[in-house]
Amino acid sequence: MSQSTTLPPLNKPTGKHEGYAAQAKNSLLGTPPAPSDSMASLGVQNVDDVMDGSVATLSVNDIDCYDHNPRTQQNPRYAEIKASIAANHIQNQISVTRRPGHKRYTVYGGGNTRLTIAKELFAEGDARFATLTVIVRKWQGESNVVASHLVENELRGDISFWEKAAGIADIRKFLNDETGRQLKAPELHNELRKRHGLNFGARTISNMLFAVDQLAPIGQWLTAAAVNQHLRPAFLSIFDVAAKLDRSGDVKDALTAVLHQHAARLTTLETERLETDKSDVNADETDPASLLKTEQLLSEINSAAAKVFGYDPRKLLAMRKALAANPKIAHETLTLISADLPENTSSAADATSSTNTAKQESQPKPKRDSNQDSKAGAVQQPQNVPTSTTGPQHPQPTAATTSTASSSGAASATTEVADQQTLRNDLIAALAELNDLVFLGDFVFQTENKLPLNLYIDFPAEGFGSADGMILQPELAHYRAAVWRLLVANTGQLDRRYTQIIDPLNEGKECLWRSAFDRGETVFHQKAESLLGEPLDSAGQDDMHLLFTKPEIRRAVVRVLSKIDSYRSIQKELDGFVPLFAH
């Protein structure tokens, strides 16, 4: 026979615990408290005293949808869910919370759709939805509520990339306010993982925050893949170039304008799609993200940024690649990068045509900043490209040759042109390195004329001993004179046929070399000797020797000569040599 055990008397509930017991009894009996007395029914006066997870019956009109719910689009199964709730009531209780000092409750951790439907059914006359039995959660901060909603939506798998990104951005904002810190993506990742079990990863979070900060106008049409693989890398590379050129603000404004224009077009397309009979629309086409044409957007932002800089879009693409390969590249070197050629062309003629078209349609180059150039020195690029055909003509393919060219021949020609562009960029980069040591900016100019190096050397307007009004050290003047001699001998312009196609004007300013040439042999040689201190045709051995006494200058000069040799080796040059002044 078992021995009975006397249980100790139960403690009579008092205070707020007594209120919880009464609340539970009332719920079981189906006699909910008056809506306006919901807190009093729990025996508490302050929201901080609410026991987390307690049950309450509240008026449906005392509860609001959460105003920072990451999900902004209506649930696609809304009608189906509403029919189910109308037939079976709400099976999964909604959790609510209340901000300190507020009288109204808000949804906590999902349930906004169910609350909206309950309000609609009550407004339609269904008295069963006058009150809702809910789970009351203690207020733990705005970031906690947003994260709880995000967890719920993530579990359901019915939240878009943009909604998720916006939720992450809200959590960052609220956590920053609550902690007094500015959380970076890795720290935010750790907080979400520890507090809520959300494990997006720091890189994914970083991409989401970028989307919210930089791509908001087109947010609803974004996908994770578009942002991670294409848009973020493109925007960041453009921003990097803008920072190098000190145009960050202008570029940001230009790109934002493109996003707004793109968003307007997408909105129109989406409206047209919604007006289309859904039976004629594929399932994939109902997703807003399917409307975003990433390649088109990438092209538009590159063109918009290029316009700010005053460059051809292909030049900006080349600059972005160069900066990505070498983040420490100098400002002057970066601006000297030439435009990339198109990767795919149907024929050699197409490649040449597209290149020429780009040259003709390129935006005006930025005006030279004399103060900046005098310090760092940049090889100048004239705006005006001569259109004269009086100079030497290179052989051109006939129509028959072009039309019958094989695909392999076209590919070979395209590769050859691309190789030529690469060698040209290498030469410009080498000159820029030498320019950092010996200022060349007042006599080295790029040109699209048919000169062997696509460069010409002018007489320095202020001589070798000064530049932009600054008196230079005598040693530097000797270096400049020596480099000038060296380059003049390699540009081809000592041949009159090449000098004759140099543009007489450079950005509206007189080209001194061409002007002196046009005025005759005597004037030309007087000009050269006044600058060099000796005749142009003298050897200038002292200056040349000086160039090779400084190791860093010697290395830079050798590099330039090497790049000149590589570039000229693939160029089609005129046969023979015609002196500037033939007798």
C-alpha cells in the first residue's frame, strides 16, 4: 500500500502574478477583459512589468501592424489566407509588444498579414474578430522587433532580397542608436547570429547595406546576384576612379540620376505588365526583379560617370580596370590610360570603325589644371584631333577584301588592334613614371594623328628651366632637355611628312613646333637653339650622359625606350626618311 504524501499549501498569488492567473481564467471562460483595460487585466501598470510570453486578449483595434516590418509587399497568398482565417479563425496566435510610453500594441515577429485580415473581417461585420488572443512579448528594443520579423519572414522564405536588405539596414540603424556604436558588417553579422540565429554572413550583409545605401531607387527590382556580382563591383570601381580624380560628389549625383531614370522606366514596364492578361505572362515574368536589365544599367552608369569626367566611356572602363589592378596608381598615370577596344567585333573593319566612331564622338577632355600639372606633371592630351588627309596615308582594305575576310582573319585583326592598344597604354604608363621624376607635361602631348607613337613633342613654352611660372632647379632643366631630345628622335616628327600632320592648334593654343616649322628653316633652328643652348642636330652628349647617372631616372628612361620599341614594332610607318628641311 502506497504511502500518501501531503503536499505543501500553494502560495496565494499576489500582485501581478494574481493578475496573470485571473487573465488565464478569463481566457478559458471566454470572458475577455475590456479592451481599454488590457494592462490592468494583467495586474501591471508599466509595460516593463509585463511577463515575456504572457497571454492577453486585446481589442483588434488596439493592435497596429509593425511600421518597420521588412516585408512591404502584400503576401501573394493573401486571398487564400483570408479565406482560411474567415473559416477557421486565427490558428497561430499573433505575438505583440508595446513601446515604452505608448498605449497601443504592435505586432512582434510576424503576423502583420493575419492582423490586417482580422481587421478587415471585423470591419466587414464578423464580430468574432473584435478581439484577438495574443502573446505579449516584453519590449526589448526596436532592433529586436525588426530582427524578429526578419526571422519569421526568412523561415517562411517569402521575402525579397530588397525587403531583406532594408530590414538589415533598419537593424543596423536601431542597433547603432541602442549601442552608441557604428556597427560594421562583420559586427552586425555577429550580433544577428548571437541574438537571433540569423547567419547571412558578413559579405552578404555588406552587399545588402550597399544596396540600401547606394541603389535604393531601384531597390524593389534588385536581386542578390545582380548586386553581388555586377552592380556593387561596378559602382565601387567608378567611385574609386572618382575619388582619384576628386569628383566623388559629382559622380554620385550623376549615378543617382541614372538610377531614378531607370526606376521610372521599370515602373512603367511593371505597370504595363500588370495590365496584361496574366494568362499571357510567364511565371518568371511576374517577379519584379525580372524587369531589371543589369547590362543596360551598367552601361548607363559608366556612360554617366564618363560624361562627368569628360571621357569616352571606353576610356573610363580602361581606367577602372587599371585602378583595380593597381590601387596605388598615380592620378596622372590613371588619366593617361587610353580607351579599351570592344572585345567582340564581327570584322577588322568593324573594329576600326567602332574605334574611329568613338574617337569622333568622345566627350571633350578636361581642361588642364596648370597648378596640378606643375607639381605632378601629366602628359597632355589635346582636344582637337586633325581631320586633314594631306598627311601620309596608310593602306586601307578594299571593300572586296573586307567583305570576303574570313572569321579567323577578323579575329586576328581584332587581336592585333587590341594588342596595339595594350602596348600604347604601357607606353603612356612608362612616360607617366618618367614624368614623376622629370616634368614632361609642358612638351609631351598625345594625339590621334598617324604619328608612329601617337605622340608629339612640342617646344616648351617657357623653356626647360621653368614651367607654369615656376623656376626649376638647373639640374632638372638639364634632365628635361635630355629627355626632350630623346623623345623628339623617337616620335617620327624629325621626318617632315609626320610634322606636317601635327595639329597647328592644341586646345586652342599654338603648337610651337609646327608653327616654327611652318615659318621656315631659319626660324625653326633659332627656336630650337635658343631652348637647347646648342643646335638641334648636335649630339647633346652631356645632357644624355646626365640622364644615365641617376639610377631611378636611368631605369625610367630605359623602360620608356623599351615601350617605344615594342609599340613601333607593330606600327605601319612610312618608308624612308625625309628631313624637316630637305635641300
